[in-house]
Amino acid sequence: MPHPLLEPVARAGGAPVDAETLSENVTFPEGVRAAVFDVVGTLIEPSPSVPAAYALVAKRHGLHVSADLLASRFSDAWKRQERIDASARPAHATSRSREWERWRGVVADVFAGLADDAMTERVFEDLWQHFALPTSWKATECGPTLVAAARAAGLEVALASNFDERLFEVAAVVEPLVHATHVFPSSELGWRKPAAAFFQAVETRLGYQPRELVMFGDHPELDVAAARRAGWHSVLLPAG
């Protein structure tokens, strides 16, 4: 029997694995050859947090807004962009230019009514550069343990994320991303999760069958349910 960490989450009701379980000896299902990890929220997290970073960058441009207000606005702006991508034809298709416009749209919504267009554009450009810096990220509590377990089991380690080309720079420096042998941002695959084409593109690039892959992520739908529909093993990790 596989370790509880690797029980198919879809059949287990989608309950996340707790941090204590992750500290135990992890084994993997027979036949799995590669561990594919979501990035943000799974292996790394922003440092400082997204709302705090937005507040700091805004302040640098003369705009004083609380991180709490920005957190609520960011959540709404993010959901709006998710709806835009889901309603596109084809759904969830992306590119470098689309990811740039997606984040530009997020920042525009976050600061709507708080700053004029010129200031919002300057804040956006500053934030784009901020999140490209390796120093803007830190490892999650579970991330290093997961990657170490996969490597110890002799599995290939890949990153597959709804990110953009900035991930290459971050993954080259930040632990535990540096141990991945493959880095797949959605902007380079041409698809965002939960599109089936996202997972198929990863399969093609890795050269494995769906049953040979396990996806680790912190989002029940984008990471876990979508991977299960693609025929992968999948594991839901604790939020935060």
C-alpha cells in the first residue's frame, strides 16, 4: 500500500495532507517516475505576502493603502482574471503576452479608484519586477521535505505552474525549486491549469504516461482535480 500522502486525493474526498504527515517517511505508488509540483503555495510563497508587497510598492510611488484593503481587492481581481481565462476560446489558453496582460489587469483592478492610470502603470511595472526577484520568495514549510522525498525515491522533479517566464529566474536560485530538472511555466506551455492540454503538454515534454506522474499542489481544482481528470496521481497539500 502507498503511504497515505500518495493516496489518490479525489477518492479520499480531497482532504489535504497535514504537515506532520509530510515529516514522515514518504513512499510513492508503484510505477510513478516523476513528481510534478505546483510552485506558488506548494513549494514557495511570497515574502513579504502579496498584499504587503502591493502596499510597499504603492507607498514607494506615493500611494498609502492598507494591506488589508489590498488583500480583498487582489482576491476579487484574481477571480475576475480566472473568469476571463475560463470564458476564452479556447479556454485557459495563454502566452507570455497574455500573462503580462493578466497581471496588468489584476493591478489595474486592485488600484481602481485609488490611483490614476499613469501611477497604476508605474506600480504594475514595479510589481512585475518585484516578483521576478528570487529575494521576493521563500520556501514553504512542506516544500523542501516533498522535493527531498521525491529525489530520494529516484524520481524526476518537475515544476508545472500557472506562472510566466519569470519562474525560470526564480527557480534557478530559490530552494527547493533549484532541484527541479524541468521547469514548465504556463506561459511557455501555452495553457493554464486546469486545462487538460496543460497536463498533456507536461506529459509530452517529460515523455511519461499519465499513470507515471504525480501532481502535488495546494489548489483542490487547479492542481488536484484537474490532474486526476488527466489520469495522474495527485496530492492536495495544506494551504499556507
